[in-house]
Amino acid sequence: MFAAGVLFAALLLAVCLAANQLASELVSNRLRNLSLEGNATLQVLGGQVSKTLQGLNALELPAQCTPELFGRIATLVKEQRYIYESAVRLSSGAVCSSYGQAFASTKLPAKEDAGYYPAGDGRSYWFQTGREVSADAGALVIGQFSAYLWLNKGILLDVLRMPAEVSFNLVDEQSLQSRFSSDNRLLKIERRLEPGQVEFTNGMIHLATPVKWVGLVGVLTLPYSAYREAWWWSFAGLLGASIVLLLGLYCGASYLYARHFSLPAKLRCALQNNQLSLHYQPIVNMHNGQWKGAEALLRWRVKGQPISPEVFIPAAENSGMIAELTRWVCQRVAEDYAEYLWACKDFYITINLSATDVTDASFPDFVEALFKRYDISPVQIVFEVTEGALLDKEQAIIQLQRLRDQGHKIAIDDFGTGYSSLAYLEQLPIDILKIDRSFLTPDKLHSSDGLWWHVVSMARSLNLSVVAEGVEIPQQVDPLILAGVSLAQGWLYSKDLPVDKLAKSYFSCADPALSAAI
Ligand code: C2E
Ligand code: MG
Ligand code: MG
């Protein structure tokens, strides 16, 4: 839990840092792209201004405005889309405009006017003079010698195509004061800006355009909120992507683990490579010590270490491998029986079934064909099911009955560990009741509560043969025999054995007449 918390905190930190970087990049790229477009526009504008001023100053000026002069001035302006109006001042003081009007030079902007900016090379600029000819023309007036231009602010801003939150300023390099602003918010820059570099200063994001325009630096400005917005988007995107990536990695790792390293994967491998073995634990007649049968128990060793069936059987059940495993056990039992146990008189082998086997409609057919092939009578093979394997009772009854019809006996295994009553058992097609060892501990066998005893007597009244599980010491034997239990399975008699040892031991303790038969 702690490790997961640390991991998540580290992920958040990494995402925050990456969002920081990404947001800066996004904002910078946005400004750079706008700057590229703006620069091109300013260059065209600069060209039009120079050409028109040159043309105006080259005109031969008469003493008074004449229709011919008006015409020439208008021609110079006609093709220049950014130039709203132009005019020349005559030596007489009259001013002739491209609109064919004459007006007094007092109407021209003067040095004292607000927004005056001497740009060198004989040019003067008036930014936001307050003497607007029209709302569109008022932004910038340029004068050089006797020529004057009014720039078309509307077209200029349209072409600059600044988004609402971006402000474009022309800033005086010396005073760092903005002279022209696309949104009428004149800036005062804190320090000189490196052209082409995005700077985060004073809660604003600035980019100075690489090309200067008449001693003024174009500055594009975004409010800091644009960065914050970009940061949140980046953060959300990166966090989402990281989570998707981590989930993907997790799923991939889980898949790889499940495929190659998990217990079911190793078990599958063991099954395919024949690394599983089958042992048999004898079921003994307590009266005379004769072996009546044996339970087939799967054994699996990994690197020499045994793995308990209590561990790998549930893993096989959960991973859907159990059907294959049970069929492997049946096959091995058939082979072992045919090779080692065929001469054992009335000797049966019990095979444990799981819930999947009990509801598998093809299982009885498989069993029938298999034991027929090995010429093994169905009475020699008993199937054990625990109460837990009978969850789908209707289906289980059908399958168990089919096995029974073939001649197999059915045993209820570990009886007492589930929740079913003996009345429940009455409905099942069963022949043998194996009482779980937890019921038959020496103290319980000698105690007066006698629950086990009731189980035994009711089982007998249901005509079920009883097998006592987990008989470990001689003291367990007498009470069981007294209660009428003849068969037992437990370490007192034998642990589970490989088939060759089982056969050998069977014949060494069996009737000499039988031993002679093999
Ligand atoms: P189970 O079917 O009840 O098998 C009897 C278990 O009790 C075996 O444990 C056996 O070794 C153990 N046992 C026998 N005598 C004594 C004794 O005197 N004292 C004690 N304490 N234990 C004794 P094992 O081999 O560990 O198997 C455990 C369970 O795994 C089995 O219980 C069975 O449910 C399952 N199992 C084993 N092999 C298979 C198999 O091939 N298929 C299926 N579906 N389940 C299997
Ligand atoms: Mg069993
Ligand atoms: Mg058992």
C-alpha cells in the first residue's frame, strides 16, 4: 500500500514536470507560429510604406493642390492595401490627400502630439494620435519629409489575425514602452527581450519577433492564464496517457506472468512434459489389514520440492485446466492398472473428480472408451467427488448416474467438511461415504458426543459403504470397527505409493494363493 502510494506520488511528480515542459512548448510554439505569420505581414507592410513614401517624396510639387497631383497621389496608394490614405504637404502649407481633398497643414499630426515617435531616416511615427481620420485609419500615421501616410489598422489587424487573448505590440527598444498595441493595451516591458525567444515575465508570456520594424520590436504577448490552461490540458492528457500506459504495462505483465510464470502456466508445462506423477494410497480392511483399493493422488515436484495438491488443484480448477488434468489421471490409472494391478483381486482405484468433470457431459463417454480400451472393468474404478463439486446438483446427478450406469461406483469424499446433510446425500447416486479425517480424530472418536457415530449409522442405513479417512494411530481403529466401519485410509496403514511399490506391497501382504496367480 505504502509502495503504491510512493509510486503514485512519483508518477504525479513526473507528470507535473512533464506537463510543465509540454505547456511551455505548446505556448511557445503558438507564439512562434503567430510571430512567423505576423512577421510576413509586417514585411509586406514595411515594403508598401517605403514604396509609397518614396513615390510621394519624388513627386514634383506645385504651389497648390491640382487635380493632376491628386490623381498621382491616389495612384501611388491604390495598390497598397494597408495604406488607408496618403498626403503631401506643399510649400504653401496646403496639404493634398489621396482622397482628392485639400486641407490645412494644422490638421497633420505634429511633434507635440501624443504618440509621436521619431524613427530616424527622416521618418516620424504617430501611434494612436487621437486625430483619427476614421476608426480604421487612426492607429498609425507615418511622415517623411513632406509625405504622410495613414495606415489601415482594420486591415492590418485582420491580416495579423491575432486571437482574442494575444496582444501584438510594437515596442520601442530604448524605452521598452509599447507604441502600438493591437488591443489598445500598451505594454511596458520589464527588460530587453531576446528576439525569437519566449520569455515568461511579470505574469505574461512574451515573444519578440526576430525582424525589427522601424526601430521597434514586435512583441506578441499572452496572458499567463494561457499557460495555466495549457498546463492543465497537458497534465490531464499526460496523466491519462500514463494511466493507460501503466494499465497496458500491467495487463501485458499480468498476461506474460499468467502465460509463462504463474502456477497454472507451470502446471500446464509440467503436464505437457509429463512431469506429473500419480501415487496411490491404499484403502484397507481394518479387520484383516487387506488392501481393498487405493486412491489415486496427483504428485508434482518443482525443482525437487513437492507442491501440495491443495495448492495446484485449485489453481488448475480456476484456470480451466482441471478437465485436462483429470483425463491425464484417468489415462495414467488405466495404464498403471493394466501394467501392475490387473492381477489384484477385487482391487479398485478411486479417482478424484472436480466440479468441472462432474458437469462435463463428455466425461462419461471418455471414461467408458478409455477403460474399455485397456480392458478394465468399470467396477475396478471408483470416482470420488466432494460436496463442493456438486454445486450444479441437477447436472451432477445426471453425469454421476451415467458413470454409475456404466458400472462405476461413486464416493462422496471428505464428507462433513461441506454443508450437506445426509438427507441431501439420499438424492445423489452414490455408493461410498468417505468420512473426513477432521471428524475422526482420536479425541472425537472417544468423546461422547458421537456425531461421527450418527453419520456412520445413517450412512449404513442408506446402504452406503463407509471409508474412514486419516487413520493415523491404532487408537482410532477400535471405535471405528465397533461402529461397523471396516475400511480406512491413513498413514497407520500406508502413505501414498508409486504404483510399482503399491503392487509389490499388495502382493506381499495378500493371500499366498493370490500371489501365486501373478
Ligand atoms: P483427498 O481426496 O481427501 O485425499 C486424501 C488426502 O489426505 C491426501 O492428501 C492424502 O495424502 C492425505 N492423507 C491420507 N492419509 C492421511 C493421514 O493419515 N493423515 C493426514 N493428515 N493426511 C492423510 P493430498 O495428497 O495432499 O491431497 C489433497 C487433496 O488434493 C485430496 O484430498 C484431493 O481433494 C486433492 N487431489 C489430489 N489428487 C487429486 C487429483 O488427481 N484430482 C483432483 N481433482 N483432486 C486431487
Ligand atoms: Mg479423495
Ligand atoms: Mg478425502
